[in-house]
Amino acid sequence: MDKFIEKAAALTEALPFIQQFRGETVVVKFGGSIMESEEGYSRIMQDIAFMECVGLRPVVVHGGGKAISRAMKEGSIAPNFVQGLRVTDAATIQVVEKVLNREVNPHLVGIIQQYHGKARGIHGEDIIRVEKMVGTDPDTNETLDWGYVGKVNYVDVEPIQAYLRSDIVPVITPLGKGADGHLYNINADDAATAIACALGARKLVFLTDVPGLLRDPEDKSTLISSLHLSEIDALIDRGVIAGGMLPKIKGMVGAVKSGIKKAHIIDASMPHSLLLELFTSEGVGTEITE
Ligand SMILES: Nc1ncnc2c1ncn2[C@@H]1O[C@H](COP(=O)(O)OP(=O)(O)O)[C@@H](O)[C@H]1O
Ligand SMILES: CC(=O)N[C@@H](CCC(=O)OP(=O)(O)O)C(=O)O
């Protein structure tokens, strides 16, 4: 009997959250090591199908960095990252396009459909315009050139919204087109942020392989559950926000400043962390609010 009451309680606890988020757009980004586990990302796709079914409007932006590196090595191309971004020459962009647009993306769409959700892939270059990424090496002051790596300067949201109006989950690859007509590779965190801002999403959620932002990356008990915009610069200066956390936190700051109410980092390896974050009062991971 208790078991049934518990099950009913879980459903009734979700009710106010479902009512609050119905019709709202939530951009969900995942990539990294979770994409190495079919079981792990299938659970995420199930959560996405659930969200859509109860009236939310999820938009998926996915990475696939590890699969790209594997395919490059199979083609005897050595992966090379500078400041967390893949150096992308003409041969590499072909591998990136194939892995993201023609392998990972249709696979994810297929899993949502297995859960009886409607989903369609969108190739990023059909909706995202970029300029070439440029940077400077802080040690040598030399200009950095990543090749075909882009910084988003425009997202055409109409194809995304058309799918959302038809209750179809858009699943988007982090690729863009340059003014030169060439295909460019985009960090998936940056692509998700730009898409969330352009859509005016209610929430931006990064699923990753750690519980959230940790004060000590080696110690999972040091989770920072809530961060205010004013605290972030000091954490960057102290090196707490570094590596793969930098594009996420910077993206979350940009998103919250552009009007998105909440941005989250949550643990993809915790089963159904996305549903827990959205539909319970517990909250998991790190959130940034204004
Ligand atoms: N303060 C921090 N808290 C948590 N993770 C951190 C921190 N600083 C750096 N990291 C690193 O960021 C990684 C997550 O970013 P990333 O590897 O880019 O994930 P994804 O591929 O899921 O986008 C973690 O696995 C961890 O190694
Ligand atoms: C420019 C750049 O680095 N692009 C990334 C795009 C994929 C990505 O970001 O995948 P994850 O989220 O799985 O890391 C790359 O080529 O790996």
C-alpha cells in the first residue's frame, strides 16, 4: 500500500511544476562522456519524450566530441584541442559533419521516437550563422587560429519554432555556416546557449558528467548548488571555474542576462536527473539566477 501512495505522491508533487512549465521552451544540452553510454543517453531521451508529452517544449542540442575524436583517429587524423576547442581543418570538418549530422543526430532522434515522442533532426548549419573564431594565447600574446571553428552570430529560430508548434522535439547539431559559405564547427555548449537566447527559452540545462560546479573538482561533496551572477568573476579568477565548466558557466551567465529565468548544470550520470530538476522541489546540480 505504502508503495502505491509513494508513487501517487511522486505524480502529485510534479503537478504544480507541470502546470508552471507547460508551453515553455527548455533547451537541453548534453555531450561528453554520457554519449559513450547508450543506456545513459537513452534515459535522457526518455526524459525528453516525457517533457514533451506533458506539454513542455524541449529543444535538444547535442555534442559528440568523443565520437568525433574516435572517427578522426580511425582516419589517421590526430585530434588537437586549444583552449578546449577542436582545431578543425578541412579534413576534420568533414569528419565532424559526418559524425554529428549523419550518425549521432539520427540515432538520438530514433531513440525519442522509440519512446513514442515525435522528433526531427536539424543540421545546425541550416539555422546558425557564424563568424570565424579568433583568440589570443595569454602566454605568448600570439593570435590563435582554430581553422573552421565558428562563433555564433545569428540563429534562425523559425524552423525550431515550427517543429515546437507541431509538438515535435527539434534535435540540433552544433554546426554553422560562415559568410564564406563554408561549414564551421561550434562548441556544443556555445551552440546551446545561442539557441536558448535566440528562442527566449524559459530554461537552459547542461547535462554533464559531474554533479554540477564543484568548489573542489576532485571532491563531489563540494557542490555549489546556487550561484549568483555577482559571484562568478571571482570564481573564474580563482580558477574554480575552469576547463569544460568555463563555456557552460559563461553561457549560463549570458543566458540569464538575456532574460532566461534559470540556467542549470546537472549530472547526466544520475538517472532521470532532468526530470528531478524540472518536476520536484529537490533541485539537483548548480543553478544560476540573476
Ligand atoms: N569547478 C569544477 N567543477 C566541476 N567540474 C569541473 C570544474 N572545473 C573543471 N571541471 C571539469 O569540467 C568537466 C565538464 O565539462 P566537459 O568535459 O566539457 O563536459 P561535457 O563534455 O559534458 O560538456 C568535468 O568533467 C570536470 O573535469
Ligand atoms: C569547436 C569544438 O570543439 N566543437 C566540438 C563540437 C562537439 C562538442 O562540443 O561535443 P561535446 O559536448 O561532447 O564535447 C568538437 O568538435 O568536439
